[in-house]
Amino acid sequence: MSLKLETGYLKSFIGEDEYEAIQSQVTCAHELLKSKKGPGSDFLGWVTLPTDYDKEEFERIKVAAKKIQNSCDIFIVIGIGGSYLGARAAIEFMKSDKYNDLRKDTPAIYYAGNSLSSSHLSELVEICEGKDVCINMISKSGTTTEPAIAFRIFRELLEKKYGKEGAKERIFCTTDRAKGTLKHLADKEGYETFVVPDDVGGRFSVLTAVGLLPIAVAGIDIDALMAGARDAQHKYDDPDIESNDAYKYAAIRNILYRKDKTVEVLVSYSPRFVLMNEWWKQLFGESEGKNNRGIYPSSAVFSTDLHSLGQFMQEGTRMMFETTVLFDKRTRDFTIGFDPENVDGLNFLEGKKMSWVNKMAFEATVLAHTEGGVPQLVLECPDFTEYTLGEIIYFFEKACAISGYLLAVNPFNQPGVENYKKKMFALLGKPGYEAEREVLEAQIAKAQSEL
Ligand code: PA5
């Protein structure tokens, strides 16, 4: 069994003629992607990655993962954005959002360099005290401020603890094949390196060493993960939206967007999907949000958020649609017991599984939100296995590319992210940004004087 897009709940929002009308645009987007003639075509390495990856490096990742598992209690993954989210999302999806608290024979995994919070960083340093530590510094450019600062701190910590030679065995870098600050540093110090391919952008990089090394360290079967993605690569390659659910999802998003549904909420009923939500938000947000266009990607975990956002979703501004990622099999289940006194009045649920109660919450919510005017899409997934995860990753990546082309944007650049990075470099006093710094400081002074 594999993924299935359930579109039955959309009948009152999208007519059959609308699917027919958008098909030619989807075919055109498909051809742009296949012919590599669309915008951003230098970054299409992810399309064939599941079949076309570096097999030698893949084996080296497994060896490095074993070495890390055998030599540390704590593994720190340093990176931000596309150089962080995919790995964490996959680990939590496969293992648990409470991975570090589980009984296991793999190291605890912590994430650094994904914010500039000094308390977060110093807490991590404290957690590492008295423990054996390995680190994986991940940065395609090698110059991103957040991970660079964290790397400097953890490199010093490791060198102090193990000496330069000892630290060398515990530091793994994932970066550009040949160029950049991090690559030069790694070569100079003799750290083992892994490659972020030139033609794969950060948010599409989870199936490269960027994601695969941390994922393998967590004891996840990366062969099965790639197998799921590989089958998905073949499955989601048909331009016909009636036989390609990834393309149908992209088409539906755009049909709804053209009806002023400008926010998509990715919904899950499992806390272990929270980081997948974050990964998905980056994938779609960074790919589509440009040229004053795009669907704002948002997320929720139900039933938790039904008790916080539920009111808005039911009756607030009607600008959203929901896509629920629904799993058939749970990893574990509970059966609700019988209480002879029935003081909590729950005996009507005696013998019922928690997963069934959760499913009823889904059925009730879909009906209620449809009634409230929120279009409902459901992506049915069989289970929480590596194979399914590989398919989910590829499904969303392919859908994102097609959806971006339907929206007439370049889904593979991120000029807006660069803007903030440059301004921050200038304000921090990075050499080469002196002129911009003067302008920005004058702007800040003016704004403050007007307060
Ligand atoms: O998707 C992207 O391109 C970004 O999110 C980057 O991954 C993020 O900015 C980190 O960049 P780098 O890997 O160069 O440190």
C-alpha cells in the first residue's frame, strides 16, 4: 500500500470541469521540469536523486554513522533551514518526538545553530558536560551565521576535551564538494566531509548526506528510505492528474488559491509529525512565496490545536484550506479499560482503541470544517516506516515543483532569504559590508528618533 490523495471532501468547492481546465497547465509544468527549461533548472538534482545518488558516499555515510554510534553519547547536528529540518523531521517521524528520552542503543541527538539564542546554546553545552560528543556541521554555503557560531563553540569544546587529533575523529562536515569556508576548514583540519550536491537546494536536500547522516545515526534504515523515494520517483512522473496524486495535489492547491484560499494548513493527528510539518512549511514557503504571490504554509497538530486554533478554523476569516496527512497504522496503541464505578463517565469507550478515538476526531473535524467552508484534502499514508517516509518526501517535493510552476514563480531560488542575511552581515560588521552598514545604521537611528 502507498499514499493516496482523498479528494472526495472537495466536491462542494471544486467542480470536475476545473480539474479538466487545469490539466493543460499541469502538463506544461511537467514538461518544463522534464526538459529542464523552466526557471531554476540548475537546481533539479533532487528529481532523480533517489536513483542517481552517489553510491560510494552512501556507503561511507553508513560507516560514519556506525562510528558515531559507537563513540558518543550525544550527537550534535549543527545547521539551519534546509540544512537541519529534513534530518530532524525524519528522525522524529521514524522514532518519536521524544527520541532522546526513549530507551535506545543510538546516541541522543541535539540540534544547534538553528537560532541565535545564547541560552539554548549554553544549555546544550551544559548537557554535553561529562558526555562523549560527536558533531555534524552542515552548511552548503559554509557561511551561514547561526551554524557557524555554534560550530566554533562546539569545535573548541571538542578540542579542549579530546585534543586536536581526538576531536578530528568526532567532527563530520557536510558542505559543498569543493568550495566555501567550511570545505576549506574541514580540509585543513582533516575532518571527514560529505557533499551537498551543487544542483540540490537546501530545502530539497534531505535525501543527500545533509539528511542521511543524522538519520542513519538515529538507527534508521536509509536503504529503505531511498527505496520509498525511488519508487515514488517512478510513480509520480505521469502528467495526468487523474493518475498522479502529487500533481493532483499541486493542481488542487492552485485551483483553491485562485479562489482566494491563500493559506494552507497541513494537519496531522500525531505529534511525531510536528517536524515534518516544519520541513513542509520551509519546502513550500521558500519555493512559492515570491513575486507577491504564494499560498502561506501553516500547520497544526490535532486534536491539540483544535483546542487553540479550532475556533478560528471553524468560523474565522475564510482564507484557508486544510491538507490532513492521515496514517492508517499506528506504531503503538492503547485499549481503553473498564471502570466499575465509571466516575469519569468514559465506560462508553471501553474496549475502544486510542487510534479509533483519534480517527473519530478526524472524521468529526473534517465534517465540521467542511461545514465551516474550509476545503479538506486528505493524504492517506499507510504507516510510519522508512519506505513510506521516502514516498512522502518525494511526493511533496515533486508537488512543490509543479505547484510553483503553476504559480509562475521560480520554485528553486530564495532571494528573500539572502536579503535578511546580507543586512545582518552588515549590522554585525562583517568585512565587505561597510557601505550597507552605514545606510542601515542611519535608518535605525532615524526610526528610533521618531519613536
Ligand atoms: O533552503 C535553503 O536554501 C535554506 O534554508 C538554507 O538551507 C539555509 O539558509 C542554510 O544555508 P546553508 O546550508 O548554506 O548554511
